[in-house]
Amino acid sequence: MSETLQKIAFELIGLISHFHKGGQEKNLINKERQIYDFRAKKLAYEESQIHSLITKFVEQWEHAIPRMEKEKVFTGELSPQVIKEKIKESWREKEYGSIKNLLERILPSLSKIPEEEKQTFTMVLSSHNLPEGIRAEMEADFREMQKCFQNDCLRSTIILCGRLLETALHRKYFEATKNDLLEKSPGIGLGNIIARLMEHKVSIPPGLMNQIHLINQVRIFSVHKKQEPFYPSRAQAEAIVLFTLDAVEKLFP
């Protein structure tokens, strides 16, 4: 965790320094000027990168606060909680220079934050009940999901959960109706597939719609650069993985 925070902090300091050198006048960073002014468009893109890194730093810092308090990591005259609030306040006011100065002051502390203890987590896909037509594909996605989770690629982990559910739900719909939605409605969303399955009285695991909503949020944030990025914690990713595997097992008991 400390290495992650250090890396984000160094990158954020560099981005803010470059942003300031390029000039960050507020009248340049607006949608109207971006249409015809390349400099304004470039500054807006750099600002979006700064926002993404601040989001990531604040989330990682928040997860690290309990460990810092437990190990009494010295962060200067400001407590870890106050530092978080000051970064968020400066972020709201777009005072990036203040964030840069604060990060530079706490850089020595970042290397002293103890690493997060990773508990062993075993995920199992019960593939013996999966239909032959989708078994190989789902096993491949499952193995890739395992690798992503083991290497802390948590957004990718959740996106692959979406793929597993998508494959399973399409197959379930085909079994119930003998119609292939991949052929007739290739762009249909997971929520719409569930709605159609429910119309045909197919039993759906409780809470699946809420789970799919979370997965879709990660998908959207990962594809659209203008969206505020979502960085799931390891615990959040683990919960989504467990629910996904349980839902697949219930779809094909």
C-alpha cells in the first residue's frame, strides 16, 4: 500500500507541476473554449488526469488511515484524517498547488505506512454443471479473473465478473426461449436480459440486479474518460467475485 501511495503521490506532484507551467487560468478550462482552443482542450485533459489521481490517492489514503493510527505513523502536525479532508477541500476549490505542497510534506511518511495484510481468498467456479456450450469460455474468463485479483487489478476483476454473468444469463435465456439474444440483440444490457428472463418466469438469484448495477458502474467508469473513476477496494472486489460465482451456481444448479 505504501508503495502505491508513494507512486500516486509522485505522479500527482509531477502532473500538478506540469499543469501549472502550462497555465491553468479558469477561463481556458471550459467547454466552450475547448471546441476551438487546443490549449484549453489540453489543459482540460490534464486536469481530468489530476482528478483521477486525486480520487485514487484519497481512496488509498482512507484505507491506510487505520494502519497509520495503529502503528502511530508520524504525518507531521496534521493527522491522517485532517490531511484527507484538506486534500478533498483543496480538490473542491481546484487549489491543486495546495495539494502538491501537502503531498510533498507527507512524502517521507508514505514509505512508513505498513502494507495491508492480504488474507488468503479462494475462489472456485463449479464448472461441472455449466452447459457444454459455454463451459470453456467461462473457465477461461474465470482463470483470467483469478490472475487479475491476485495481482490487485481489481477493476479488471469486476469487469470479468460482468463477462461471466453476461455469458451465463445469455445461455439461461437461450435455454428458456430457444432464442439467441447475442444474435438478435447483441448490445442488450445485463439488466434487460434479467428483465426478459423474469418475463419468462425464470428464477433469478436475489440481489442480482443490485450486483449488476455495481458492475455496470465499473464498466462505465473504465470506458468513458469523462466519468469519475471508481477504484474498488480489495474487499469490495472479493465480495463481488463471491456473489458472481454464487449467482452462476444458482443459475445452473
